[in-house]
Amino acid sequence: MRVMPFTDSLPYALYRADQVRQFDHIAIDEFEILGETLMERAGIRAFDLLRHKWPELREILVVCGLGNNGGDGYVLARLALQAGLRVRVLQLGDAEKIKGDALLKAKAWMALGQQLEPFQELPGKPGLIVDAILGTGLERDLSGDWKAAVDQINRHQAPVFALDIPSGLNSDSGRVMGCAVRAAATISFIGLKQGMFTGNGPDCCGEVVFDALEIPAQIYARQLLACRRMDWSKVSGSVGRRERSSHKGSFGHLLLVGGDQGYSGAIRLAAEGGARSGAGLVTLATHPQHAPWSNLGRPELMCRGVDADTDLTPLLQQASAVVLGPGLGRSPWGEQVYHQVTTTELPLLLDADALYWLARQPNQRNNRVLTPHPGEAARLLDWDTQQVQSDRFAACEALQQRYGGVVVLKGAGTLVGGSGSQPVALCSDGNPGMASGGSGDVLSGVIGAFLAQGYALRDAAELGVCLHAAAGDKAAREGEIGMLAGDLIDALRETLNSELVDD
């Protein structure tokens, strides 16, 4: 088999587990690729990656389950042994239940004079643990010996290399099924699973590498992708260089409304995010108490104090798009402002306390983008936060069906759904350093800037999410811990311009 070099690039198509199994069946039944051949390829590619990532490795421990994932593990173990590594395989579950292609690979392992050693306790200090316990077919929470084994693996000091998907991770939702292996790296086969990139997926998978196992490309045309992965390098192509004759009116006027007494910071962060993301004009409408100094240090922002609903009318008439919610508060002032702004037909983004008011009086509108974090999504759906996080895809779909427009469900693997028949999009950029106060406010301003520049709701949301995440990754080069929302703003300009292309 010809071995292809590994690259950092991943496919943008993401699938559910049942779709990947269907690809596997088509390859076997219609293209007459033996299941044993696919298993052999998986083991070869996994071993190739193992040697690439851990070139000094001399000893490994492979933990195998009863199904095809275990079969992949036995192939890897055989290749490692033949390459001169010290290899020990522990079989989890009753070895008498191993069947099919997995049994063939287990027998090939035994043909080398090795045993099917039952899993009891992780030994000593192997240089690496290979997780070949469970594949994508997990339907219930791990318990008993299976849970005990995963817990032992996670407590062990050796790094873990997962085959196809970390055992215990739901491949469709990214939910931990009772417990899940936390791998340093995962090699995924045939199709990338959507749950690997959201919820608990990123923490469990570590670095992700993909291999299609040489199945014919036409097989993928049999299924509509379940989710589309996106990143700034992918979506930035729709942002062109500006014409020399451009002026500030060419790029829209973004109005940001929020900042009740004592909450001036959030709306200021959102406004700066909008200005750094290309809006031609930015107006910040806020409580009169702090309007006079809300643009200190950033005089480019135009600030207006709002003390009655009539004050907003001329501002709305001048705007191209509106962001409502950062620091809005839940007092009568915030409620009054909310009700006037939400009558607009302009492109509108609702965030933070604007989502609180929306949850109190739900309605459907198709001219807006909603940007809830999981807690806000739970309030909007009358769910609890754990329910949202257990299936973020279902939550995103439910939000869009209930409220219309476009939904941005923030978090690890931010989702963007709505506006037509497009599948949900998932941003795979970003990092934990962005989990600090004000980061979501900056995102609101970034998306608002694209709305003001005339992008459609869905396009503005995807561009904003990916630019925000890429800026976060750039800022994190100096360290994730202690990263502030303002650091994202500082990184926006360089990130936005680094990928620009000529029209």
C-alpha cells in the first residue's frame, strides 16, 4: 500500500456515525473492497502516524475492544511488533465474542506467538497507550469494566493515541458517554465525525488527523454532509480588497445599543470589535450616565446617550445594521430600549441581555442573528444548560426553528445554523483563552461589522465567527491563560488583512 504523507489540513465535510458506516458498507458491497483490507489500511495508517508523531517511541500498550476498532488495534500492534517495538495488547471484554475481520486480525497477532491477554490493570510505564476499544457505534453510557478501563487510561501518565474516535465520545454530538478517553491525538478514518469538533470533542480528541483509507471519492456523493467545518482560511476568500475610491460610507454604519448603568464595558468592547472588523462608521448608543466618556481612548467611536425611546429613532434611520444587547441589563431602561430596537427591519444581532428579553417574549423574525452561549440558549429553549451541551446540534436547530433567522451557538466548536437549507457550520478554530469576560461582546461587534457592510445574515455570521476565532488563536500565541477580550481586538486587524485577496 502506498503511504501518503501526513498534512495539517482536514476535510471540511463532517458526518454522523451512521453516514460513515454507510460509506464503509458501500465500499465493501459495491466497490468490492474487503472489510479486512480497510481494517489493514487503518492499522497501517495509524502505525505510520504513530511513528511520525512519536519517533523515539520504544514501547506501547494497545487496549483492544471486541469490534472493528479492536481489529484496527491488532493490526497496529502486529506492525509495531514487527518493527521492533515492545508491544503489549490488553483485550477488553470476552475474547470469545470477537468476530469477523477483527477476529482475523486477532489471530494474525497470535500467529506471532502473542496472546490475547485480558484487561485487568494497566501495567508500568509504556511510552504510549493506543485506544482501540470502541468505535463510532456507542449508544449508551460506559459502565462496569469498560468505564473502569477508560478511567485507568485517563489516570495513566502516558499519552494516548485514539483510533477513529476516543472511546466514550459520542461521535454525533460530542458528548461524553459516562466517561471518555482523553487522547493526545486521534486518527479518524473514512469520514470525519461532527462530534469530534464541538462540545467535549476537542478536549477528548487532541490533535486530529484524517485518512480516507483510499475509498473512491464518488462514494461521498451518496450522502449529504451532516455539518460543514469552517475556519478563517476557508471563509476569508469572500472578503476582497477595497477599491481605491472607497470612502467611509462604502462600508456601512454599525449602530450598537447597550450599556446600562454600571455596564459600560461590554458595549465598548463590541463597538471596538466592529470598528476593527471593517465597519465604515460605528455609533455606540448607551445610557446617558456614561455616554460622555465611552469613547475615551477610541475617539473614532461616536457615542450617544439614550434616555428615552424617541432618542433612538434618528440613530436607527442612519444605521446599516444594529447590534443590541451587550451590557443592556434587565432594568426598565434596558427593556424600553429593547422593545424599540427590535421593531427595526434592519439586519439585527441580539446578544447578552437582549436574549433575556427575547426569552421572556419569544417571537420569530428572519432579519436577525442570535448569538447565545449555552446558558442563554437554555433559557431561550426552556432547557437546562446540560441538555444544550449534550447535543449542541439539536439545540442549534431548535433555536432556529423557534426564533427564525440565523443562530450562532457559542462555545467549543461554535455552530452557525439557519437561513435556507444549508447544513450547520462548525468553526474548528479558537482556544480556551477566549473563555473570558467580554469575548462574546467582541464577537457581536465583529459579526455586526459584516452585517453593516452588506453581507447576508448567514455569511456575516460565519465570517464573524471565524475571524473572531482566528484572532483568538493569534492572540493565544503569547499564552492562553490571562488572555483578555481586548487582546482579540488587537489581533483582529492583522488577521482580517492577512488573508485578503484581490477581487
